[in-house]
Amino acid sequence: MVYLELYELKNLCMGMAELGAANYVKNTAPVKDVLSQREAYMCFGETRVKRWLNSGLVTAQRAGASRNSKRLYSRAELMAASNSEKLNLIINK
């Protein structure tokens, strides 16, 4: 059985509410959901984003057809991966 501290539960609820808002933005205004790779690294950490990308938790889209074009990420997808990681840590303590 998993027991959560009230503080952890509060933070999980807030994170899920933010994720719901981010998914709403993704569906209603997709342009506002997009983060560049640099922004994703700054917000979520380069190591974490790369790990999520390698494990298939998030996907990156190229801004153009060129191999050197910018990589773009969905803020909602990144938030979902972050929340999943936090929840996994709490459950598996």
C-alpha cells in the first residue's frame, strides 16, 4: 500500500491541474504549446529531456525539412513526463 504525505499529494494535484491546462492549450492553441529544444532544456533539464526522448515518453518534431532545423517539443508532453516521473518516485519509495 502506498501512503502519500499531504504535501506530496498537494503537489501532485497541482501538477495534474497544470497538466490539464497545458493539454487544453495544446488542443485549442497548438502554437502556444510548442517549446524549442533550448527552452525545453531550460525548463525541464537537458538530461531529463534526453532521457524521456530516448525512452519514448516525449517526441521531438523538426521545424523544417533540414537535418539541422530546430527541434520542437510539446509543453504538455514534457509536463506529463515530468509528472509521471515524480509519481513513479513517490510510488516506488
